[in-house]
Amino acid sequence: MQTKLVAGVAAAEHIPPMSTAPDGFSIENDLPSGFAAFYRPLHEAFTARQQAAVAARRHVLEASRQGQRPHYLPPSEAQGDWRIEIPAWVQDQRNQMTGPADDHELCVKLLNSGTPAVMVDLEDSMANEFARTLQGIDNTVAMYYGELTYVDQKRGGNVVAIKPSSTVLWTRVRGLHLSQAGIYPEPTSAALFDLALLAYKLDFSRLQHPLAIYISKSESADEALWWRDVFAAVARAKGLEPHAIKAMALVEAFPFAYQIEEFAYNLRDHLLGLNLGRWDYMASLIDFNFEDPQWVLPDRNTIPHDVGFFQNLRERIPEVSHRHGLLAIGGMTALFPDRSNPELNARALKVLEEDKRNESRSLFDGAWTGHPDQNAIAVAQFPAPNQGFARKPEANATPDLLPSIAGVGEKTEAGTRAAVRTVIRYRHGYLSGLGASLLDGYMEDLATDRIYRLMIAQRIRHGMHAAADVTRFFDEELAKLLGEPAAQGPGEAERFREARSQSEAMIVRGYNDPV
């Protein structure tokens, strides 16, 4: 295949590499004693299954792009009257505050915010780099023990510790789609590696509640069987009963939305809830409907929070969840508060209140936020401790998940340029080690970066812009960024140029997968 050139650089050189352990790394010598023996049988049992699941996903995507779109599954036992019982420790999940596991300060602030739950993240809000993954796992262990601290430089260098609380702590490990290189000659499953290393390091007798894992990026009900068997195998290897590890699962992929009931059934001995991961879900919608000219996404920030393709899924998730005794958790509001900007701060908190109230009316039991100032408003929108597994009499468990987007939002050159500017700035932050960056009041992570890249690619595909026009947009937006203060520090201009090259290369090469 001929390699296309982007900004004079071979595009293939700019596809993000797999996370790789450094040269000379040894699982026997560089990770805790005994972990190599603990991990090897897990790798041998589950990595081939992970790779097969990734291959199956590609077939589903290709079929969808050729017109064979995902659909609901036929009747089965999964749609019967089975039910789980939610344990007391997890009844209140009105707000699950999230943040990257490698950020000591933010992790401590989240746990000290008074939120009912915290989801510490090893995935989308972190740069997928091996050293950061190890740091994130170490931080997570310290969070479980209440021992993580940070030095508050703004207040005289005081050491701030975690306050005792009943906050539930979740850990999002990397998804089934990712592999980790450098552990063995062949790649291993990144999800398996993260879970195994975290579990190996933890003394379960010190935990306030069972190990609680967030599952991301699932795409089929069959994948629940992988997680079921992995949870049981890791628990047994730790000397625990097979159902000791509990989980929630994000609904982040278009084909998965049709199979959540079957997924939940397959994982019913571990699963406690489903979460609408709406930004990755929006990206997935574009990806699976990329060839459909009727599904060219409008400018992201002109899409209302209650747009049909979200609202219909908001009807499905609580209906399926509550029927079976599971919790339903809503998504993240991207607009963030800013105490230094009173106007933006007021708008962000108003949007937050409207968004979470809508989710509560849809019968979600809670939602995600990412800033301590959002906690009180978010919690106030939901009944305590949850919706009591209520169901709407008129709820449709199998709604249309691909409603028309005709008349929704706007499709403008300014919107495309804003997307170009955002992916350059986001990739610049990523190259600086940040998996999430606050840009123009919006918290952008790997999911929203993926939305913008797919949106730009789709607009080229359907003739809204010529590829040459998009290259010009990249050139012009880069030039503006190079004139701003953020580009004036040592090496920053070159990092912005590299970010620009990588971003456009990913679009041209069709690299639409989550990183």
C-alpha cells in the first residue's frame, strides 16, 4: 500500500505506537517478586482470547460500513427475569468523580470532595505510556489504603492526605482493545496486565469494599465471558472466591448498545451497573456509520445534550439495568467550571445541573463528573441513595438507536477548524504526557479527540471539505497556535508541529481506533 504524505512526513510514522515497556525491562526483575509466576498463566489463558475478540470487532465494523449495521439479538435467557442484589456498600453512586490515576493531587482532591464514589482511571484520561501505567497502579493501591498524598505548593508546601470516608473507589483498567508490548516477546492484553498487577499488589484484607473495576470499550455480549473468566482466575490466584471482584461496564460502542442485556447476563456474578460513556459512544456512532451521508455529524458543541441518539440510549440503559437490579450511571459533562472566570464558571455549573437533571429524569442513579466543584450539584439531582430500581411504565427497552440527525446542530467550516485546533492542542498535551487537557473550558480526553478526528475524516469523505482544504486548516490553525504564549517555551513549537503532523496523519490513515 502506498503511504500518503501529510505535511511532508510519511503518515505511517505518526500512528500512535502500542504501549511498550522500556528496553531491558524484565518482568522477573522490574516488577514485584512473584508477579512473573502469577501473571504467566493468566497471559497464556487469556491473551489469545483477547486478540480474537479484537479481530471479531474488525469484522463487525467492516460489515457495518458496508451496510450491515448492528442490531438487537434474538430472544434468549438473558432477556428473562433474572436479577442481582446490589450490596450495601455500592447503593449510593449518585456521583462517580473521575480522574487520571497518575495525577497524585487530583486523585487526593477527588477522594476528599465528599463524592459518593471515585473512578480512578488508567485509560482514556492518561497517556498510554508504560511508566505512567505503573505509576497509576501504584497511586491506585495507595488510594485504596488511604495513603496517597500530594504537596500543596499553593499553600506553603503542606502535605495533603486522604481523609477517612466511605467513598467507593473504582478503577478503570485499559480496555480489551489495547495490547501491552515489552512484557513478553509477543504482546499481552493491556486490560489483563493492569488488572493482574493491581490485584497482585493489593492486600485485599485492607480494602473497605471489594475490588471494583470499570470495564471500558466493550463491543459485544461475548466479551463479558472473557471478563467473567478473567475476574474468576485473578481472584482464585489471590486465594479469593471466584466472584470476589465486582465491576461496572461502560456503554461506549454502537454495536454494544444493542447487546447490553446479554452482556449483563453473562457477567451477572460480577456486574453491578452500566454506564453511558457518551463521548466514546458518539465517536463509535461516526465510525460505524462512516459511509452514510445522512450521518455526517454536526459541530460537536452544537449537538444538544438530549439529542435523540443519546436520549434513546438513556431510555434503554436504565430500563435494562433496573429490570435486573443493576445500577444505571450517566455520563460526563464536558464543560468544566473555572473559578477564575465567573461567567464560564456559572455557565458550566448551569449546564451541569441541566444535564444531570435530564439523566435523573431518565432514571439514571448517578453520573460522572471530573471536578470537585461539580459534586454537590450532581448529587442533588438524584434521589438518595438511588432510583430504587424504578422503571418507566412506557419505557422502550429496544428503542431506535440510530434516529435521524436531520436538523440537529450545525455543520460549518468554523466547526471543522475548531476540531482541527482541538486535536492539535490535545495531541500536544498528549505528547507532553497528558491524557486529558482542559481546552476552552472543555475537558478533552482520548474519547473527545477521537470524536473530532472522526468528524473531520467523515467531512472529507462526504465532500464537505476537500482533503487539501483540511490540510490548509491544519497549516493555518498551527500557525495561530505557534503565535500564542503556549508555544513559546523551550521545545514547545516543535511539539506543536509534531502534534499537527500526528493528528492529520491519523485522520488520513483512517486510524480511528481508541488509543
